[in-house]
Amino acid sequence: MFSFVYRSLVFLTIASCAFSQQPEQPPSQTITITLQNALARARKYGAQVETADIAARFAHEDVKQAKATTLPTLNGLNQFIYTEGNGTPSGVFVANDGVHVYNEQLQGHADLLAFIRRGPVHLAEAAEAVARAKADLAARGLNATVIQDYYTIANTERRIANAQQSLKEAKQFQDITEKLEQGGEAAHADVLKAQLQVQQRQRDLGDALLALQKAKIALAVLIFPAFQLDYDIVDDLAELPVPPTLPDAVAQATSNSPDLRAANANVSQAKLGVTVARYAYLPSFGLDVFYGINANQFAAVSSQAQATGRSTLPNYQVTNRQNLGYSAMATLNIPLWDWGSIRSKVRQASLKERQAELDLNITQKQFEGEIASSWQEAQTAFSQVSSLRDSAGTAAESLRLTLLRYQAGEATALEVTDAQTTASQARNAYADGLLRYRTALATLGSLTGIF
């Protein structure tokens, strides 16, 4: 029994020494993110922008393909046809010119009228312009989201500081009431009131810490390639840039708005769609040139002319035949009757054009309304920041004086707790006012192209 205990103690000693000698893991390094850095990271890692950019690049490839359809093509034709013989020199049951047919040819094809029909190319270019505008719209929307999430973190950090200050004030009041109760100068109800105030401030602090974590999670999803929370931001909420005037905002938004560019590009695309649909009324003129072998023997010169060579003259035979040669074919297709399908497609394209024009009109009116609303929101929030800051200072001074009056026996505990609540609300209102202005400015910036 003693030996077992001894061995156990030795083992635990060795294990504890080995554990104590293990190198400590270096703590993860916390990075500091500025607003500009957050915007750059969001553009780099944001899936929304990348998705829109892929759509734009996809449309650019459509332009290349549309241009390629207007140019001649070159194909290599390699074909062998076998037909069961019927005992005659031609040996065919179907429309083949022999039992064996070899086709080894280069085929050049061109739609000659495609050189002047540029509608499909312009249509693809208009679609690319729409995709580019939507990509720009996605980027600006992402910027606005990042700015809002960034300053939400700053706001919650200020709320945490306010909650800590409120908790400190509540504990201070609790300490005062307990000392006054011991001296017989305050009722026990005041102590209970102070304790309830401390408990409430502790809950407020816990809620603020939770809000900070949720805000950091929302921003981390946008700015990091892999999820992480070990980062801090630079709080510049108190730095208040002056909002632009309404005429300047409207001018910038009109010239830079991706919404208007996308709507105008949709109209252009719809108009070109009508033009392309009307192409079906026009004839098509194709030219095909063939060069190679089209013979019953796979050879440049046939050595079986008696058996397979044919001519318009009866019983005409030659010793051999030249199999390598060229031919050309011109085709003119004129549409005559299609049961109204072309007219239906043209009418359909015209309806799309009308819808695009209506969408443009609606977009313009909504855009003007959003500009006016966002500018008014920014102006109002900017004008209230100084008032909210003064209110926070006034509430803090009121709390200080009320606490002095309570210690002098001139105020009740209820007045102190009310003053504490008012001071806490005023500080939070000031932080919310800063966030409101920054959010309004970000919305206005996304419309005018500032961000």
C-alpha cells in the first residue's frame, strides 16, 4: 500500500513539473481597425461585392460572345458515311454518291448581314452597363452597412462606459445610505432602494456587454476572411463632419447614383431589345466556303474512277479523278410566314421597354425623396448633438447636487435614484445621438457617392 502511494506521489510530482515547464502559448494579438481599414477589408472579403462583380464580368463575356457572332467562323469537317451496297456501280440505297463517302473539309461560314447588324453587340454592352451599376450599388450598400456596424460598436462601447459610471454612482449611493443608516440618519428603505439601483445597473452593464459582442460579430462577418472577435476599433464618433448642403447633395447624387445609372441602362437595354427583335423581319444572307475531300475514296486523287466516278455524260469514265477541291454556297433566307411569332416578340420587347421607362421614373422620384429625407435626417441629428451633450452634462451636475442635498438631509432617496436614472439616460442619449448622425451621414454618403 505504501509503495503504491509513493509511486503515485512520484508520478504526480513529475507530471506537475512537466506541465509547469511547458511553454506558455502567446496571447492572441488584438488588432485595431479604423473606419477606412474596415471599408477596405469589406470590399476585399465581402461576398456581396464579389457576387455583383462576378455578374458584371459574366456580362462582359456576353459582350465578347456577341461580337464574335458577327465575325466569320472556320470549322473542320471530318466525316465517314457507309452505305450497304445494292450490287450496282453506285451501290446506294439512299442519297449517297457511293458505298463509302469521305468528307474531310475546312468550312468557312459568315453571315454577311451581321457586319451591319450591331444590335446584339449593343444589347450585350447595355447588359454589362447594368451589371456594372449593380456592382457599384452593392459596393456602396456594403459601405453603408460597414459604417453603421462600425459606429454601432463605438456606441455600445460608450454605453458600456456609461453603464460602468452609473454602476459606480449607484454603489457610491449605496455606501452613503448604509453609513447614514448606521448613524441613524437614514431609513433602511433608503438602503434597499440603493441596493435595487445597484442591481439594475449591473443588469444594464451586462446588457451593454452583450450588445457589444453582437455588434462586433456583425462587423467581423464583413471584414475578416475567417471569423474572429479579437479586434478593437477607433472611436471617432465625437468627430462630426459637417453634412453637405442640399443642392450639393442632389448634384453629387444625380451624377454618381448607381441606382439611376442602372435604371437608365435598363431603358437602353430594353430599347435595343426591340431593335434586335425586329431583326427577325429581315432576311439573312450566309456564305459558306468548303475546301477539302468529298469523295468515295480517302485520297487526294481517286484511283477507282471506273467504279465510282460519275459524270453528266453517259458511260463517261476516266482513269482517275481529282478529289481535293473547293465549293462555295450562298444562302438567302427570307421570312415569309411565322404565324405572328415575330410580331409577338417585338410587342413583348416593346412592353419591356415601357416597363423599363416606368421603373426609371419611379426610381427617379424615390431617389429624390431619399436624398431629401436623408439630408434632413443628417441635418436634424447634427443639430441635436450639441444639445444632447449639454443635457448629459446638466444631468451629471444635477445628480451631484441632488446627492449633496441627500447627504444634507434635504432630498429623498427617490430623488437621488431619479437623478441617477436621468444622468444614465442622458449619457446614453448623447451616444445614441452621435450614432444617429453617423448613420444618417453614411446613408447620405451612399446616395451621393461620398463613400
